[in-house]
Amino acid sequence: MKIGTRFIRWGTNGAPDLFALQKQVYECFAGPYYETALLGLEIKAGKDIQSNAQKVFQEDFEAHGGTYIIVRKTEDLDEYI
């Protein structure tokens, strides 16, 4: 974000561009069971690549149960929608 002539940064260095929640429904003997997954979406255009900080964030995010997705085209999200 830019305020006047200054750029303001917030968040953690290397964090993905977007976070999303994915609700999953499972059927069991007692009725539906709901589980929510945290997705980290890193949007890349053209030949853009991940920075080292983004790679470190991805490793930590996935180690703690998150799903990290590098999105270059909308089809990259098909299995998560």
C-alpha cells in the first residue's frame, strides 16, 4: 500500500498473497463431519519464481498442516474448489 510517497508493508516476510479456508464434509455413522483446511495461495505471473523467504514460509506452513499452492492459472485451483 502506498500512502503519499511512502510504501507501507505489513504481514510476515515470505507470506503468500492470499489465505483461504476450504471446508470439507465427510459422512460418518453419526452424521456429517466437517473439517477446515487452511490454504496459502501464492500468485505468480509469467516466469516469476518464489523468493527464498517464500520457500521458507512454504516449508513452515506445510509442516504445520497448511496447504500451499503456487497459482499460475485458474486451473491450478481446480482440485481445491
